[in-house]
Amino acid sequence: MEPVFAVLTGIFLAVAVYLLLSKFIIRMLLGVAILGNAVNLLIFTSGRILREVPPVIGAGLDVPAGPTANPLPQALILTAIVISFSFFAFLLVLSWRAYSGLGTDNTDAMRVAEPDDARLPPLGY
């Protein structure tokens, strides 16, 4: 089961990088969301996935400590979900504000703060 999750994590990371390299903000936002899910899946896979043994063992159960799943990555994922959702909400509001102010979601057209090449003085030293 872990090799399947490892391949799925690699696919998620590849799709996220592809979307983050786009010049449209909506695709970048989707890339950030997929990247957060890929990292969560990576942390979850590193915590040993076992169906036979629960991650938390009760006091009356006699189970050896070796084959148990690690509950720490599962707790870290719960925290990471909240952080990635708040980061995504912040980026969504920021991109909406940029779109409403500039009228475009193309990052090449958003270069209003950068000077044009025609207005730059020549580099004659």
C-alpha cells in the first residue's frame, strides 16, 4: 500500500509544480492546494500504514510495539490541514484583490510596478 501512496505523492508533486509554474493566478492557487495535499500524503505515508494494528493501543491489548502505526504523523497532518487551508484562503483573498484592482489574472499583465524597457535610460558608462 505504501508504494501506491509514494507514486501518488510523486504525481501530486509533479502536478503542483506544473501548476505553480503557470502565469495565471487561478492555476497557481490550485497548485498550492495540491502541493499541500501532496505534503500531507507524504507525512501520512511516512507514518507506516497498517490495517492490522490500530495506531493507538489500549491498556488491555497485548500487541507488540514494533508493527504499530505512528500516531504522530496523523496529528501533524491535522495541524497541516488547518494551516494549509488558512494559507489558501489568504492567497485567494490576495488574488481576488489583485484581480479586482488590475482586471486580469495573468501575471505578465500585472507588471504595473515594473518600469517599461523603453523608459529606461541607456547604460552608457
